[in-house]
Amino acid sequence: MSPIFNLALSGLAAQSKRFEVSASNVVNLRSTGVQPGAEPRDGEFVPRQVALKSLAGGGVQAIPVPVDPASFSVFEPGAPDADAKGFANRPNVQLERELVNQIDALRNYQANLKVIETENRRLGDLLNLIS
């Protein structure tokens, strides 16, 4: 297989992971956040972001890492998980940032698809010249 295909496929996988992580953050926007300085318990959501790591042979790998700080306190006296003072922990997720991340991941995914299409066309033209 062409190394160009391998590079573009790693890009597709990385952008898919970015979109998956961002979508999970958006879905859990109103979930119960982790207590500051505590380990996550059942039902508490830890938001993640994606770090992109270059691979030695070329390409990229997406590595989900926890957002720091994982949560913040908001005044929601009616929330079922609010403390006696009316504060609840919510995941540190900013909807605007997540939407931009999703658009960016989509555009990068499309760019990697275009690379695959172009390489496929190039190899097809090469085979036509040879035959």
C-alpha cells in the first residue's frame, strides 16, 4: 500500500477520535462533574480533549487526555446533585469550543479523504500509462 494512504488513514482515524471525544463532551455537558481534587466516582463525567502525536514512520495518533480542571462549581440550588449551599459540580466543557473542535475535525477529515481520492486517481493514471 502507498505510504500516502497510510498517512491519510491515520489522519482519518485521528479526526474520527477528535469528533468522538468532542461529541461525548457535548452530550455530557450537564452531567455531574468530578469533585475537585477527587477521583471520579460512578456517574461523574470527566471531559477529555485530544492530543495529536506524530508517529515515527509518519502519520498521527489521537490520544484522549482529561481536561484540567475537570469540573467547576455552579450555583444550581434545584439540581439533584447540589450540595447544602446549592452548588453543583459540572464538567469543564465549553459548548462553543466543542462546536469549533467538531467543525475543525470534520474539515481535517475531509482533507484526508481528498488526499486518498487524489492518490487513488494518481495510481489509476499510472496504471493506465503502464498498460
